[in-house]
Amino acid sequence: MLKNLNRYRLIPFVQYSKLWIALSMVVIAVGIAAAVTNNQTLGSPLFLGVDFTGGSLIQLKLQEKGNSRDIAAIVTKYTAGEPLVQLRTRDPREVEIRARINTGEAKTEAEQNAVRVETIRQMIDEIALAYGGEGSAEILQEDYVGPVVGGELIRNAIIALILGTLAIMVYIFIRFNRIVFAIAAVAALLHDVLVALTGTAIMRLEVNSFYIAVILTIIGYSINDTIIIYDRVRENLRNFPQMNFPTIINLSLTQTLTRSLMTVGTVVIMLIALLLFGGAAIYSFAMAMLWGMISGAYSSVFIAAPIVLLFTPEGRKVRIPRAIDLLAAQEQAALGTFDEEEVVVEEESAEGGEEAVEGPRPATMRAYGSDERLAPKPEPARPSATKPPKKKKKARRR
């Protein structure tokens, strides 16, 4: 890398920022369509678990391959409302039942629990009799959550997300002393949450109490990567005050790209291992995490930093070089001078539109709301060390 400092190539992130934002909007639009479809078929945009809806969750393993319609017809006899019956794709003998068991006229909580347990036993016996014989069904999981607890979980989840986002916004503002960075970071986090929900809606992953931990983990990983990129942007603003701001962003993203890919790559490898060998119990958790990790890395590089440009006072187009001479740029920054011909190695024409963004040329730190104290001040001109030649005195005539 050191031998290329005099011809350091920049990846054109800023030039195609509209393409990255449009791609994200398309993905989110697909998620909205999937949520509408789920609302028509499941009764809710997402596949909510019993943690939020309340009711009983029963997972059985039958001796024979099950049929969701026939099993749903049996379950309906014992439930209040429409039950949800699903067969596992990997093993059609495994069936998952979500329903509110009919407790009849039981009034006290103890009576309702007793009736519920007996009703579930009768329902399982009838299902087992239809698929392999009496007592042949194996109970893999059985849970019950009351409607009051489900409502409290929903409220606590929303409060946790709101407080976490506000705390992150305040931290970034204090860290970088720029509200623009905080707004862009929160916009990137909102993008990550929406993309994670998109994957959840498309694949109909279960949303339970663990899903909140998934969202908060995704936000943590994404904001960590975003802060590192912003820190490099601040450092480059200090080191190269003569460069325009879009070039600073491209330079910072190019320098931190390898680190971002390595960080998310190691997490993705572990998540793939969980998907392959973790079993059905953590499938929804691992898949939602995978969607979120990929989205977080994408937003940190392609969304967070370019969004900062939307809040900068740019009025006309600037030329963004494809390659720069970092050694010459550092020398000019130290001397407090600027000679664009010495710094820019390759530059595209702004007339084509691909290599140009809105903004003045060249942009200084003051123009983009940066701290003037970070900019190196030019040294005053020093007097020349060589003394001017003395004039020769004419000889006097006597």
C-alpha cells in the first residue's frame, strides 16, 4: 500500500450514492409488499410469536407426514378463534400449532390452567391418532403466554428501541460535535431495522422476545462500523483541509473498506454455521441476524457517509478525482498551500455527470461546518536567510 501513496485510487462511493439509496428503497418496498401479503394471510404484517400475541405454542413430532389443513381442522375444535398450523420444511412430520385454547366457562386462573392442560392433552391425542396411532406424537415444545404479558413485551420493546436510538444519537453528537453526523447515523440505523424487518416478513421468521435482542445487536454492530468511518472522515478533514468534502468521503471509505468487510465477514461465517448446524430452535434468530449484519455493513459504507452530503451547503458541481497523490497532499497540508495539479493524478470530467456531485470547488473545512481548530494554520513567511548583495561604493576622485 505504501508504494501506491503517490497514486492512491479512490473507490467512487459518492458518485453512485443515488444508486445505493435507490437499491435500499427497492428492498424496503419489497418488504412492505410482503408485510401486506402477510397481513392478509396471517392477520398481522409479521409472524408474531406467542410472546406478543398471547396463547399456546405447541410443537409436535408425528410418526407420519402431516397435513396442515387436516391438523388445523382438528385443532379448531379445541380453540377460540382461528389457529395457525405450520409444518416444518425440513421435516414434514414436525408440526407447529399456535392457538388460544378454549377454556370454556372457567373463571379463576387456576381453573383456566387446569382446563387448558386437559384440552391440550385431548387435542394432541386426536392428532396422534390420525397420524400414527394413539400416544405416538412426541411433544417437542409447549409454551403459554397470557395476553397481558404480550402487551407489556410490545411496550417494553418499543421503549428499548427508542431509548437506544436516542442514546446513540446523543453519543455521536458529543463525539464528533456535528449534528449532521448524528442525523445520518440514525438514518442508517433506521435503514438497517427496515431491511431486517423486510427479511423477516419475506421469510416469515418468528418475531418473539429474542427478536428485540437481534435488532439491538444489529444496531450495535452497525453503529460501531459507522463511527469508525466517521472518525476517519474527521481525521482526513484535519489532515487534508485543502480537499473538497466528497473527495474526503471517498478517501475515508476506501481506507476503511477492508476493515468493514473483515469485521462483518467473520460474523456472517458464524451465522451461517448456526443456520446449518443450530437446528430449528435458533433458525429465526440466526437468519434475522444474517439479514441485519449484511444490511448494517451496507448502510455504514453506502448510506451513512453519503447522507452527510445531503446536509452540506453545496451549490455547484465539483470534480472528484479517481486517484490522488497522498504524499503531495500531506506536504501541501503541512505547508498550508494548495496546488490541485500536484495532488490530483486522475480526474473525470464533470460534464458526464458520473464523477461530479453538487458542491463548491475546492471545499474547505469552514464550508462544511467543520471545526476550524482542526485545520493546520499556514506558517508565516520567514525572511530569507541570504543577505542581499551590497552595493559597490564608487571611488572618490581626489
